[in-house]
Amino acid sequence: MAGKPADDKHPFGHGRIEYVAGLIVSFIIVLMGVELAKTSLDKIFHPEEISFSWITPAVLGISILVKLWMCFFNRKMGDKIDSAVLRATAMDSLSDVAATSAVLAGFVIGYWARVNLDGYLGVLVALFILYTGVSTAKGTLDLLLGEAPDPEFVKQIQQEVLSYPEIIGVHDLIVHNYGPGHSVVSLHAEVPCDVDILKIHDTIDNAERDLKKKFDCEVVIHMDPIITDDKETNEIHQKLSSIVRLLDSRVTIHDFRMVKGPTHTNLIFDIVVPHQFRLTDDQVVESLRQAVKALDARYEIVVNVDKAYTAPPGGEA
């Protein structure tokens, strides 16, 4: 179903079914762990006499080899096609390998040492299976909830956009994941305000088309004109950038402009702070207001506090 094409009701396709299926497999793994723990504890409290047959370890050994092959095959294919279901299935096979290996080890040790270890080994394996299931579920759930994109992918997108001479900055980059191989990227591209609008529009169109072709994703670019040839604006912009970095090296600003009036000058900009930042939005604004007033009492700030949708940037976007 994940490969079903988009339709009017689901314009972004059905790829996220892959993540739902992976989550279901994860729950099955957890259920296996719980059941194994129950039966193992029962064996500890009610041990059974060991009866040996060479057929049993032979069958268990073959089962382990088959499950190992299935684990490696599913993991390889899952990585190749970016399939959460196949990765979860690989972990399910690995859990089977662990459980079967424990049975085999307990069988052999019990035969030679005349000690029944099935229950104790089973509990250890059950804990491993539970850990595997929970870890797999967490990874799949992150995809469903919407995790931050790979920082390397974000960096490549930024570098590609900035390779166009007319584009001088990138911010508000968001990556929406609608399933394996189906992403939608949106971003704001900063361009000089004095550039011919038709020319820059053509550049934006080219950037969208090239990004789609190179990264196999849908791309929407919003054009943000900024002033680049005003000395005072540039100086205040640089000073303000230094001020926000004193709050945290991950904090950046964008869309900066100055609006002068007879009694005061408004400094208008957006500031991007990390999630779970140590300061509240109001505290951030107040800190900036005091710092800006120290530069010039006539300055007032009009600021919008944003949160980053990608990994914390290393510098100003």
C-alpha cells in the first residue's frame, strides 16, 4: 500500500503506511519479548527434566542460520530502499535468532552439565527482545511524529541553493517526510532587493527544478528581498548578529530591516532559537531590547521568535 500513487484524498501519497507497518512489527517484537519472559519465568519456577535428541539441536541450528540470513537480507534491502518495515522485520528475525540461540545453548549446556538453564537464558533473551522492540518502535515513531532531517541533507540543500550567485542567504528551511523517498522541502531564499524581479524569479525556478532533480524531492522556494547596499543597515545587522550569538551560538537572525522615524528607529527581524532553549521567548526579546538600547536609545525592536526545524545551524542562515 505504501507504493500506491497519490490521489485527491492523499495528495502526498501513501508512503507513511510504511512507518505504520513498521510500528506494528515493533509491537509484535515487544509482544514476543513479553511472552518469552512469561514462559521463561515459568520454567525457572517449574523446571522440566531435560530429554536429549540430536534432531533438536540440528533443527535449532538450521533455524538460526535461516533467520540470520533473513535478518541480513531484510536489513540490506531496508537500507537500500529506505524501508522501515524491512528494517523492523530484520530486527524481528534477529530476535528470533537470539531466542533460538538461547534455547540451543540451554539445551546443550543442560545436557552436559545436567542443569536446566532454559528459563534463565530465556529471561536474558526476553530482555534483549524487549529492548530491540522498543528501540525499533521509537525509531519508527520518530518518523511518524516528524523528526528533524539529516543535517548532512540540510547542508547539501543549503549549499546547492547558495551556489546561485543571486541568492545570498537561506533560512526557514523545512523538510517534510511523507514516506520513504518522498520529501517536500520548503525554504526562504534571500536575494538583493534591487535585482530585477523577473530575473530573480527565473533563478528561483531554476533552483527549484535543479533541487528536485538532484535530491528527488518536491521543492518550494519563497523569495525574500533584503537590503544589501545600505552601509548603516549592514553595520547594525552585523552588530545585532553578534549580540544574538552572545545568547547562544546556535541563535540566528534573518529578514532584518530598519525603518527610520522622527523619534525612533525600528529594527525589524526574525530570530531563530533552538527548541527547549534556556530562555523563554519573552526573555529573549527583553534581552535583545536592552542590548539594542545600549547601542542607541532611539532603537526599538520588532522581533518574531522562531524555532528551528532543522539541526541547529553553525552560523547565521
